Amino acid sequence: MISDVLVTDDGWSSGKKPRYERTYIPSIGGTFPHVGPNAAISGMMQKTFLLPDGKCIAAAGGLQTVLSFRTQVEQAAGIDEVLDVCSRHVDELDFVFMSHCVEYQQLLVLATETCRRMTLDAYGAVIIGGSGESTIRRLVTEHAELPFSGEGGLATLGRALCLVNAALELDASVPQSTLGRRFGAYYEVTYFDGESFVKLDRTIHHFLAITLVEGLAAWFLSKSFYHEYVDGVLVARRITWGADEAKSFVWQDCYEIGGDAAPFPRGRFEEHINTVVPDPVIEVLNIKVGDRTFRFVSSQEKLVKIWQEDGRWFSDLDADMDKRLREIIAGRL
């Protein structure tokens, strides 16, 4: 399950004058989406909820309605009560409900009619909904046609992460496709591990390019997105890489994306992002070679190594992975 984090209809009140009720927050993609009087971002919030008894929901719409729906689903005693709760909210929200049936070892899926159902060989059954339905549908269709190979359980997650990677690109390059539709900013990935639903943690997206420098092909790392959960809060960093007299430096944004509790003061994790080096479990590489894009997902070996020394940040590329990726890319060009 992939969900963006924008609160699209009504959000937390900022406590200021009425004209400032919609709190202005830039997207993690780096775009400042003042796209119209009715499309200002009112906040960012986790919209996927992991509930007891193997339940998982993703819901978009008015904030208070989403919170009420979440509470009612959690309190529902059985599937009949869940169906009753869902029927009362079909005209107010876009949502998907998933539950693991232990007795039959199956997943039960309920979705509003606003969601579109597709069947693609690469993905199987797909449900797409919300404000960004047309954008994600196009991305899924495009990616279903692309060559993809993966080992073991990472193949399914890898496809999902490639979609998130492409969506992050759109936030910055074509914001009218995402933020202009009040959709985007950042994305959560939730998966079923065979027993329960789990939110994917400690994931990093690196955006690189291979360019010619004095006739030799060289790597250039421009930015990275790292996300982790700290005390239930999604801490997402945008790291912009640069160089000054052969010394690396970084510029970091930190976005604190909470759940359904009341908002907390921003800046809570500022010290954390300045002192704690990203330690990803999964790495996603977006590599540009001319007008071509190549994406790689790894949970074992890392291409980019990050460390901190005397308050400065440094990054380096693993030589063995460098050689292997160059060979793969050369074979595809």
C-alpha cells in the first residue's frame, strides 16, 4: 500500500487569523506549491493506519472525518460492523481497508467506488484512488511495461519503491501532476509480511547522474531522501549534496510527519538529523545517463556510503558496486 502524506481538504488550525488557517508547508520534493487559493497545503500527516487484529486502512479527505473513520474501524467488533462503518463513509472519503483473515489465510480488501481497480501482469490486482488517482495510474501503467528483475521478496517491494522514486521526481519536475492535484509531498509504503502489516522503515533514495568529466565517466550525487520512524513519527530528510574546495557538504530539510494525534512543535528532530548519520536498510538508486533513467533497489549491498567527520558530511561510492552497475547500465544502453 502506497500513500502520500498531504492533508488535502481541511487540516490542523494554525491558531492564526482565518486567512492563515491553511498552514503553508513546502513539499519534500522541493517545490513550493502555491498552485491556487483552494490548493494550498494545510499540512502533512500519515494517512495509513495500522490497527489491531491485522487491520490496515488508508484514507484521504477531511481530517476530522478521517480520524473519526479510523476510530470507528478500530472499535468495530467484527467484519459486519466494519462493513457498516465503511458504508457510512463511502460518500465522504477515499479509503482502502485491508484485513488479514487468520482462519482462511487470506486478505480481505474493501475500497470506495472512487478507487479504480486494474489488473496488470507485472503487479497483479491494483487499486488506485484519491486526488492523485490519474497520476499514480499513469505511473503504474508505465512501470508495468519496463523491464524489471529482482530476487526473492525484494522484487515486490522493489517495484513499489521504484514507483515512489518516480513520484518523488514528479513532485519536483512536474508538480502540476502531483501537488497541483493536492497529492504528493512524500510517500509511505506499507506491506504485509505474512503475519501483519508493516510500514517500511529506514529507506533512502539517492539521485545520481553519470556524466563525462575530461572524457571520463564520473558519478555525481545530487540529493538523497531518507526516511525513518522515530517514536511513531515519520522523519523524512531531503539531503542536498555539494562540494566546496574538494570537501563535501550537505544541506538538510527535516519534515516531521505525525499520525492522528494533535500536531507537535516542528523542529523536534533538528538535532537528530544533524548528528545521526542515515543508516538505511533499503537503498533506492535513481541514476541518470543522458536522457535515460535507471533504478536499482538493494537491501544487502550499498552503493553510497555516508559518514560524518568533525561536523562535516561525506559520501563515497562503493568501487565494487560501481563496476557492477556500470556493466548493467552499459548492457541496457
